[in-house]
Amino acid sequence: MITALLFGICLGAVYFGGLWMTVKLLPAVQRLTLVIIVVSYLIRITLTMAGFYYILVIDWKQFVSCAIGFILVRQLIMRRVRSGGDAEKNDDDNA
């Protein structure tokens, strides 16, 4: 169960880390923006679904543990993004 949880955390880090990198890359790219978005999505979703399928074939309880790890990473990243956005807003208000 712990191994599946850690695997889910890794899947979440790959998926949401890849999303974060894609979003950060887009302002610097003038052309091929849609291509980058689509290719990034396809790579991220393929890796994630393959990982979930691998765990699901082993046992459904392992899959649930993996999904919890994935969701935990999502929650942590959302908390970090929200706190970072608030800090930038506060800096703009003080200027």
C-alpha cells in the first residue's frame, strides 16, 4: 500500500510538474503554442494512465492508494500556487 501511495505521488509529480513546466514555457514561445499544449497533454496523460493501469492490474486497493497519492500532490501544488499568487498580489498592492 505504501509503495502504491509513493507511486501515486510520483505520478502526480510528473503530471502536475509537467503541467507547471508547460504553463511556464508558453509565454516564451511565440509559435507552436497549440502544438506544445497538445503534446504536453498527450505525454502527461499517457504516462499517468499507464501508471494507473499498471497499479490497477495488480489490485484495486493498490489503485486507491495510488489515486490518493496523486490527489495529495494535486492538493499540495494547488496550495502552493494559491499562496504564491497571493504573495504577488500583496506585493503589487504595497507598491
